[in-house]
Amino acid sequence: MKTRLLPLFVLLFLLIIPGWASAAGSSAAPSVHLMIGGQAVQPDVPPIIEKGRTLVPVRVIAEGLGAKVDWNQATRTAVITRGPQTLQLTVGSKNALVNGKKVQLDTPPVMRSQRMLLPLRFVGESLGVTVGWDNASRTVIANETPEMRYNGNKPTLSLKGFQYGDKLYISAQAAAEQVGKKGQVWKHPDRGLTIDGELALPLEELEAELGGRFTWDQGKNRVEIERLAYFTGVTHDDEVVRIETSLPVTANAFVLQGPHRIVLDLPQTELDQDLLDKLKKSSNSDDYEGGETSVDDEDQDADADEKKKGSDQDDDDKENRHTDASRESDEADDQSAAAEHEDEEKSKKDTLVQDVRYSQYSASPQTVRVVIELNQKSKYNLEYTEDGIEVKLSPVPKKTGFLIVVDAGHGGKDQGAKGVNGNIEKDFTLAVANKLVQLLKQYPEFQVEATRSTDVYLTLDERVVFANERHADLFLSVHANSFTKPTTGGTETFYYNANSKNLAEVVHRHLQGATQFPNRGVKQTGFYVIKHTTMPAVLTETGFLSNPGENAKLTSPAFQQKVAEALAAAIREYYQSYH
């Protein structure tokens, strides 16, 4: 028993002796370091952290930041002046004055060992000084805010520079976005610091990762970033457009219609000189061609030679014969050129990419615009490489007939309602939808597409977009129902928009006739997929999976075929009656 109590007596002894307790407390508190103007600073009173704010002696601010400090012992107030900036802070007060305006502090100044400690970040930033926190080394970094210049201009984004020793670190992500490389993946983040929770890299590392030149003139405290990509060309095949640049560039892309176009703006990019020369020559092509020797001029020279060889009559005959031959030759050339032009135009229309154009869209800031003109609507994906961008195109099928979109409800992780035998709704809807698609495809006037033909997950919005972007003529979503009472059953059909009412009535009559379940009627309800589609759209609840009798039929392949046939007949009737 005495052995067990010994550690407790030792602990009480240490706590009773003030020196020991103080030593134990101080060793547990992690120290805070200061880096002012790139130099490590050790003040006589160490910095402390109060409520997440670093407080440092006022002397550090005066000497390290080049500020003048006036201390009023009576009011325990410090007035700090640096250039045009003036701050007034009082010990224990959260109220401060910045250039005469009252502001609220998170943490008030305190007194320690007869030294006034001030919140460094607030004071520094108020005086125009950059302040940051490196949590890994528990170091507060403060330095003169360097002037940033990007391609000779003021950057559009805020680029913070932190001096650590003899190196200057810049917020890496902000630098990447400034030079047009959003989503940059850094190869060597270990060579940087994490300041205020964000990666900051030294200038030489930014230069290596982003390209261009990053230089720091310490005397002028100015950072010059020179990084300009050159657009060197573009090629394309059926579904890929390759944009070539001298440096990696992140494009700002958007879509236009009439005709379908994908527009990419390449920031901080200029046209290569060879391309500029080609564009200039192309813009002057009319004058240039007009200066060439024409066919008529050549004919006149030939006629003059013939006249020297014979009589005037012979010359006339030769001229007439030559004129006739020339006319026939010109007509043949015109027909050949027209045929070639027609073949070329037809070939363009048969491909997805109609044309690709580019221009120096803006000189300040430098921006190259690339326009991809398409023969049909297409989705796209941008893949970035070290020497450009690949635009991967996924054409939206052209509308060739009465377009019907069949939507199998739920799918993938969304199982839908559960049946009494452990079956799930998504399997029923997919089976019926796939059968319906096959039935509808036998009609040549119908063009049929399914939102899903396998067990995949689609959001409600993806289903709506699928139908709307194809300008479908009809949308039908297949579902099955469920309720807590197993006796509840029946078939019901839903619509929302007024243009869908006739379709809903036709579909419900055929569907309920096929199921012979209780008739729950046609109802107007704002289900997402029928509310936001622009064409006539209905949603069917074929029967209740929670009803043992109906569930037995709903899981039968023969019954599913019967339901699909009823829906196909309804769509056929609607097309013949209302289209």
C-alpha cells in the first residue's frame, strides 16, 4: 500500500514548491518563434498565444517593422506610427483606433514582465506589413509587403510574399491561378512551407513548376513574374481537338449555340509569330490575289503571239477558236471547282468538327480565344498536357425522328422501393424500360434513347438534362410503388406540365388495362423529372411492390413484357393522335 502512494506524494511535493511547478508548466508550453524581415528575433519577453492570436512585445514591432511607438504610462496606451498609418491600442481593451477609426480586436494587449504585448497580425497588417503563421515550426513571419508585378502589370489576384531567411515564399495556389493554371498539382510541395494553412513555395520552385521567370529585387522589394505562353497551333480529328501551347495553360471554357460552339479563352497567352503572320496574310488575301496574273491576261498574251504568225483573218479565227476553247476550259474548271467545294462542304457536315478558329482576343491581359464550331451539339472534357490542351468531344446524338426518352427509375446505389420478397424497384424499372426500348425501335419514325440501360446511378437532374439537351419529343419514366399497408395497391400515372396531360391520360388507360390493378387515376404532381423536362412527360407507378399479389406479377418477366407492350401501344397512339 505504501509503495502505491509514493508517486502521489512526489507529485504533491513538486506542486507545493513554486519553482518546481513553474518549471514544469514552462516546459509544457511550446515556444513561439519570430521571423521579422527574414531574420530570427528573440525578444527579452517571449511571444505568447492568447485565443489563437500571437502577442509580441511592442519593442519588436518598433524595431522589427520600422515603426515609431509612443507610450503613455498613465493610460497604458501605445500609439504606433509607420508612414501614413497610425494605430492606438490600450492594455486590456479590445477597442483600437486605426487612423482615427474605431475597430474591434479579437484579443486585447496585455502586460508581461513590464512589457506591453500586442497582437502582431493585427498591428502588422494595419501597418501594411505581411504577416503569416508557420504551424510546423510555430513561427510568426512578418516582413515588408513586396510589390508584385505580373508581365509588367499589377496581378489580378492577391499574391502574398513571406520572407524566410534569404528566400521569398509566395502562396503557391494563388500564383498558379494567376498564371492560368487552375488545379495545379505540385511535384515538390515538400520544398515549401505551410503558411496560414496554405502551401507557399520559394520563387525558384514556382519557376520550375509553373514555367516562366520569378525574380525578386530585394533592394526595391519587388517581385517580377514573367510568364507568357504562346499558342503555336491546333489540330483535330473526329472527336479530339488538340491545342498546342509553349507552356501549360488552363482555359476558361464556355458553350454557345447557333451554331453549336465551344469557346476556350487561354489566359496570359499570345499567338506565335508564325501564326500572326499567317493571319495577317489571310486578312489581306483579297488584295494579294488581285495582284496575281489572271486567266484573262494570260489569254491576251497568247492571242498577241498568234497574230504575229499569220494574217488578220487567221488571227481572228485563231482568236475565236482560242476564246471558245478558253471558255469551255473555264466552264470545266468552274464545274470542277464547284464539285470540289460541294464535296468539301459535305465532308465538313459529315464530321463533328465543322471548323476551328483562333485569334488574339485580348492584348491586355493577353488572351487567345479558340472557337470550335460543331455540326451538332456535343459535351466536352478538357485534358491538360505539358504542351497544350486536348478537348475530348462526346457528341449528343442528332435528332432524326420523333425522339422518345425512356427513363428507368432509380439504379445503382439508389435501389428504390423494396418488394415483399426482397426484390427491389430498380430491377423492375430497368427490365420494363429495356423491353420498351426494343419494342419502340421497330417503328422507323421513332428515335429511342434510354437514360440508362444498365444498373447505374443517375441523379434526377442528369435524367432531365439528358432529355432536354436532346430536344426529346416525349419522356416516360417507369416506376413501381410501395406503402406501409400491404393491402394498398393499384396503378397510377403522374404528369405536371399542361402539355403532358393528354400523354398521361393515354398512357394510364393502356397501362391500367394491362395490369388490371385498382385504378388510382391520373394525377398532377411535381416530381422532379416530369416537372423540369420541357417536352410532354409522364411518370408511371405500375403497381405496389409492398402488395404481395401485385409484387408477384411485377417480378414476372411475362408480366413485365405485357407492361412494356402497353406502354409502347400508348406512345404509338399518342404519336398518331397528337403529333
